[in-house]
Amino acid sequence: IQALQIQQCSSEDVFLMKTVYTFDVSVPEIWETLVLGATTCVLGPHLHLDAEAILATMNRGNVTASVFVPSLLDLFLDNAEGVIASGRQTRPAKLRYVHCIGSEPR
């Protein structure tokens, strides 16, 4: 939570909830949002590996912050560019913060 305060997240932010609550990465997705009084935008079930669905949800929900583990961030970035280049989705205009939790991304 201290990292979010440094990055100036606030109650005005919208966090993407894409992790099942039984996985430890869901803790910041749930608690940071609650502590800050921010809004949660929930990704549909089983869509956490689908870059197009993540982009669509980010755009539709005006998501400003998201948490990724390094492997999922790498996968998302690898696939998101193709989805954007194809015109199926646009870059998330409101996204300001991406929190990468875990080991360093490649």
C-alpha cells in the first residue's frame, strides 16, 4: 500500500481485478482498492490470459491501475501489441499505473 501512496493512487482510481481471490496476487488487487476507497473493475472469469479481454475491460471500465505477476505481464505485453495493431482494441487511455509483483520480468 505504501508503494501506491508513493505513486499517488487515490480514491479516484479504478483497479482491475483479474486474479482469483485464492491466489496471493489478489491481495493487493482487493486490499489496495479497499484501503484507498477506489473502484474495482472485475475481469470476467478465466480471462486473465486473454490480452484482448483485458484491454477491453480496461477500456470499458476506465481502469487506471492494474497488478500483474511478471510472467502474466510479459504474456499480456507480448499479445496486447498484436491486438492493438489489428484494431480489435485500443490502448487503455486511462491506465496510469501497472504494479508488477514478484520476480523481475524478463
